[in-house]
Amino acid sequence: MSNSNSKQDAILLLQDGTYFKGTAIGKLGTTTGEICFNTGMSGYQEIFTDPSYFGQVMVMANTHIGNYGVLNDDTESNSIKISGLVCKSFSKDFSRKRSNESLSKYLENGSLVGIENIDTRALIEHIRDNGAMNCIISSEMNRMEELEAILNKVPSMQGLELSSKVSTKEPYFVGESNAKYKVAVLDFGVKKSILNCIADKDCYLKVFPNSATAKEIFSFNPDAFFLSNGPGDPEVMISETNLVKELLATNKPLFGICLGHQLLAQALGLKTFKMHNGHRGINHPVKNLITGKCEITSQNHGFAIEENSLSNNSNVEVTHRNLNDNSIEGIRLKNKSVFSVQYHPEASPGPLDSRYLFDDFVNSIA
């Protein structure tokens, strides 16, 4: 398809028949995915390149998107990972001197289909009340029958395994080889800034694909394990959950984030579930139950640990709670140096309140 034209009409159709008409942004074409929204006021580039958003169409709650352009250093992976973009007001001009190019050109080069000039507040209220659902954006067709036919073939996010689509295919290293500690990272869709946060703590990382075996991981002779963030439904990731059980059997320290947190929970006998519409933004309040302190956190997840399943393992202690809905945001094992959190402590984008967790991880190795 050709690149976008600011005059080109576009349409957004939701699974329940709700639709919005607007103007095309990015590449002209058609895209599908699960619609979700992010309440962050900034950090759109980090959001768009976060592998955890793979398969999702992103609605930005902030009115103006694109006004500070794109900076190469702000990417969290090697490409745009969202399936589509929805916003109120898209800016082709930008004011930041350090920026490399406009967001408009970046989306076109990344072949991302999007729509602007719609009432995002009404859309977000609709998703908030009715829950996550699939959608389709098109700037090349406008017949509802055509759009519905394509949309009906899109699989539900529940039951979908997606981490294999964003995980590295080959192992690679991050950090200095003479660092004090060696950490094996399981890549389910890891963000660059998470790897940098661990490497900055005098750690040498070997990043393994999601398909790695315990034998391959152990051959690195790591001091600890890290389970990364990523997209998709953890419940269907049976082999990865079993792998985590093998890692736990070594009694070495282990830290999990986001999808890694959910896989750890499953390995410990807990269950996960699909949330009504998830948590996505950079201002979510979480209470650390160990210290009693509150953190403002960066979040991106549509699945969580099922509360009732805590009774399945008496060694699991809840360490963090979301102050908006009281959902589980962190757990640890009482008898091992094993812990995880549901949110993103590297905070790209977001506040730095939770970066102490990387210190906790390295201290557990020491």
C-alpha cells in the first residue's frame, strides 16, 4: 500500500459493532488486533516498540501524539510492535531538537496503520465499561460487511501464544563479560531498557529464546535467572511454565517481570486469568506490603494472578498490591530468593519509583 494522505478517510470497527470514522495516519491499509488503551501522557515511542503490545491496537489517552517526534535511542526493540494506532490529534510536526524524524515518517517506515480525529475519550470509556475486544482499522475499505468478515477471523487474545513471535531466535549477550555476576535471561519479549537496568548492576547477561531448554541455559552456568515481560496468554505456555519449574529446582535467585511474573506464578501452582481491560499507563499506584510504601508504576498487562489460587501454595507471599483494584502486583517465595512483579520497574516510560527491584535482585545473588 502507499503511504498516508492526511485527507484519507479511515474507519475503526470494534467486535461489538461500535465504529468510529476518522482520518488515516501512518501507512494506508487494514490492520486488526485486540484494542486497548494507555493512559500515559508521554513515552509513545517506548510504548509502540514494547514487545508486550504485540497483537494489540493501541488507543492513546493523551490528546496530542507525535509532537516531540522520534529519537532512535528511545526504542525498546528493533521495530514497532503494536498492530495499529488510534489517537485524537496526530502531529506531523515536532519540536524536540534531538529527534531524528517525525512520528508520521516513523509509522510509515514501520508499515503501521492508524486512525486519528476520533473521540478517544468516548472510545476509552466504551472499552473500560465493555472490556477488551478485537477491532479492525482500515483506510482502504469502508463497507461494514467486508470489515466484519475480516474481523470475525481474528483470534481472541485469550488462549493466544505470542511470545514466540517476538522472542530472539538466537542467544545474545548484554553487558561486560568480566562483570561480577552472570544472569540467564529468558526472552518472552524483553525490553532493551530492562536488560540495561540489570547489566548496569555489574551483571553479564545471556539472553535465551523462549524455546531454550534447561540444559542450554545451565551450560551458561548463570548465578541467577530472569524471566522477561512479553505478550499473550500465559495459561497456554505449558512448556515455558515447566521450564521455570526446572529453574526453580536449582535454588538459584530468580526474578520475573510481567509475563515472567505470571509464568512464575503458574510454576508455583497458581492460576492466571484474563482481565476485563488490563492495566496500561505510567501512573498506577502500587503498595509494597513489605515496606508499607507506595510506588507510582509503569504498567502494561491484560492478564493477572487469580486471587483464589493463592491457597494452592503456602510458600507464596503477596508482596505488592494495586491500589486501584487490589489485584496482585508482586509475589515472592518464603523459602527461596525468588520474586516477581506484574509491572515494569525499568519505567520506560514512567517514574523510577520501582527501580530498587533490580538492586533487590542483584543483592539476592550476592
